[in-house]
Amino acid sequence: TPRQRGLPIPAIRSMLALSPDALIFRPPVEVEEDARAAHTLESASYPADEAASLQSLCMRASSAGDYFLLAERGGALVGFVCGTRAPDGPLTHESMAEHVPDGGALCIHSVCVCPKHRRQRIGSKVLATYVATQRAAAAQGNGVRTLR
């Protein structure tokens, strides 16, 4: 380790510092603030009649936070993926409108990237991270049987 090599603490900190261009993935923490930022991206990514409302994103961030992943660069939200769990069986608007914590299906509702950050593979990276995280959780027995 750097400390074992006798490096001073400031040198270790600089070695561990992330590039300002690094993509950081995290769950929602400040639910309303994170949902509001996600809503801005959602509104820029989908037609008005298809975009999730701020209320829906707040519900997903608070009730289904394990299925909501934010991507940040330089402290700013640049993308996100969110989903909810639904019962197994046919999906309907009604079945996807709520989060059913023990539902067997995981429904991905949104994959969004800030317009000025598009074409940089951010959407692919956040979605790949999301799917890998959910598959790992499913392998641990969280009950998700289907990823839709």
C-alpha cells in the first residue's frame, strides 16, 4: 500500500483523488434534490406525455432507491437509470405505476443522459453498472427474477 511505502498522507490523497472527469455512480441520497435533478434530465430526454413526473421520480427515489442509480461527473448529475419492482406476469401501466417491494420483475423506467453529455457512452456505462448491480443483488437472493 502507499502508506506502507512511507508516502506522506498528502501524497496518498493525491494518488487516490479522482479525475474531475471521472464518472461517479451513486444511489439517491437527498431524495427531493436528486429527484428534481433527475426530472430535469427526464424532461429533456422524453416527450412531455412520456416523461415521468417529478412526483413519480420522488416516489421512485424514496420507495425504490435500491433501483435508482445516478451518474455524476464533477459533482453534477449527467445521467441516471431508475426502475421499480412489479409483480410477475403481464405488465400494465397500473402494475408499473407503483413499487411492489417483493415483486419478481424489475422494470426499468428511464435511462437518461444530460443532452450536453450525450455521445460519450455515459448511458451505456450507467445502464451496465445498474444491470450488474441488480444481477449481483439477485444472486444474493433479493427476489428479482426478471429484468424488463
